[in-house]
Amino acid sequence: MPIKTPFFPRTLALCNSMFWKEWAGYYAVSSYETHHEPEYFAFRNSAGLLDVSPLFKYSIKGPDAAAFLSRIMVKDISKLNVGRVSYCCWCTDQGKVIDDGTVMRRAENEFFVTSADPSYSWFSRFLRGYDVVLTDVSDQIAGLALQGPTSREIIKQICNADMDNFKFFATQEVNADGFKMHISRTGFTGDLGYELWCENEHALKLWDAIMLAGKNYDIRPAGLDALDVARIEAGLILKDVDYYNALHALIDDRMSTPYELALGWTVDLDRAPFNGQAALKAEKERGAQWAIVGLDINWSEIEALYNKCGLPPEIGSHSWRKSIPIYTEKNKLVQAGYATSGTWSPILKKNIALATVEKEYERIGSELQIEMTVEHKRHTVTATVQKPQFFNPERKTSNPKSGQS
């Protein structure tokens, strides 16, 4: 049975739909009303407030904290400055991705790591020889994601942070109303947004302060259904949907490398040894086998298929998570890969998907065929390859004073 996050008294009272999911063993709201679209548009036009407490959270402290994290991450964390955040992943010795998450450097010898899967057991395997203390603080720290164009103005009302100069992927400790918290300019919507972290005892006070400050900025509590649409538009991959944790994959073909997941930019190869280094060097030399791409699915062809059956087009507003074959031609003789998640994008007015294709088919603008079933019959429609980031507004990274990220 799921357990309650520190914000549960507030999310329960606001969840009129009673649509819940289980996330990492916690109750999580799917959508607060019977439809998620108002919450989605809050992410894109005002601000949406999401409980992210179910994320796994780790404190790493000690003189060797940076060296330890650099050993287990594909990125050289020792180069991360205090007050900065890094998105990265960690791998097996074979260079296969276990999980992805954020690493925040809060002080010279203090880091805060988030992950989707429990990672304490894996991290602890490599502690020997390092003067470092690894602590699982998942059930001690509450988290909120405030995402959307008005999120900056809302946070100005509740703490002493200089929000106009708060850079993209920065983090800092701030004073709120009678308590301290950490803010990071991060999120999973691909928009302007922040994540706020506090001790459990201050969780309800934080929620109430944000909701009160957000009244004049059209804030809405938001659930996972709206988040899923937003993250697909932003081209952000999701574990167990777009890739598998290598430690849980039943067969080798379900494992992926950072280069195959469009995370090659997070890999620092030429440095002290780290997990998967030799395998990743070899892969970079020979080239990756797979690539993650975005697909723009031809709407006119979808309409034509339904028209032949005397039906209007039937595309749900919820995102989908399933494997759908991708072919090179309509005759389906050659499979190029498979789509893993997709959605109708309300802001782009497109039917889009994230897909894994063989490397030779990743060229932007090339046309593939995605399978579609209409009235029990399988067809294909054209899907044009694009960059995975369908939606990438300037406000996500810019500051109002400098205009720079």
C-alpha cells in the first residue's frame, strides 16, 4: 500500500478527481480535476505546483565527496562549482545506464543527489577508500516543483533569493518564512521552473506559502498526467518508459548507453577512472548503434485513415507509453526502431513521439513510418525525424536582468 508524502494533507484536499498513481511507493496525484489539461496549461502559461517528494534523495558529505561522485558518475563532478547543478547519469562497467538524475553542489564538500530509482545500494558499493558519508535522506526531505512562466515571480514573494539573477541549473539555500530551504532552477517540464527542497516538518508551511503567493499568478496544483505531456514536448526521457535501468533489464538488448540516449554530452571521458569508462571510450570510437529522436507524426495521414472508416480522428489527450514499431517504408519490410512515448502537444498542435531508431535513421528531416491501428487494422503514417526537444522556450534559461542563462 502506498504511503503519504509530507504534502499529502494538501494534495488530498485538492484532488477532486481522486485520480492517484503509485510513485516510488508514495501516493501521487495523476490529475486534480477529471481532466489534466488545465494543469498542463498552468505549466505553459502560468505556474503548476507538483509534489516531487517521491524522488530518491541522497546527501554526500566529506573531503572526498567530489572524487567519490566523479568515480560513479559519467560526468566529472569535481569540476562542478559550488552553487551549481549538473544533470548526469551513472553506468555499469559495461557502460550501460543505470539511472539519471541531478547532482547539486551545496558546499565544497557537500552534495545532494536525486534519482528515480533507489540508488543507495549501488552508490555504497564504491565507498571504500573515500572519506565520505553517504546518507539516504529520501524520507527526510520534501520536494516541490514549481514550473511555468510565473514561477519566478511567485518565489520572489516567499523567500530572500535574488530570483532575477538566479541562473539556469543553479542552487542556493534561502530563508523563507521561519525556515530554511534549498532552491534549484531545475525541473522536468522543459520550461522556466524551480525545485524547492525542505525538511519534512516545514513542508505544509512551504506549500501554503507558495499557493498563497501564487493566487495572483494563476497557480494550480498539478499532477503527473500533465507533467508527462510537458516532458515529452521537452524531449526528456523517462526511466522504465524510454529506457530501462541496466540493473533491472532482463536481457542485454534492453540496456542502453548514454550515447544511445542522447546523453553523450554528459560524459567526460578523458579523466581519472570511472564506472563504464573503457566501454564508453570504445563505443565513442566505433559509434553508437541507436539514437533517440523526436517524431512529428503526419496529422493529415491520420485523418485520412479515419475518414476511410467513416470516423473522425481519434487521438487521446493523455500521453501514451508503449512500444510502437517504426519502419523505413510503408511495406514494413525494414524496421528502423520503435517509439516509446508520445502525445498530442496542445501548445505545438502536433502529434509527437520520442523514439529509439538505428543510428543511420537519425538524420533530421528524414521520413519514417510509424505503425497505427485504426478499426482493428494496422497501417502506417509518415513520421518526420526531429530533435527530441520539440518545445524549448528562451525563458527556460534566460534571466530578466541580463537576458543570459
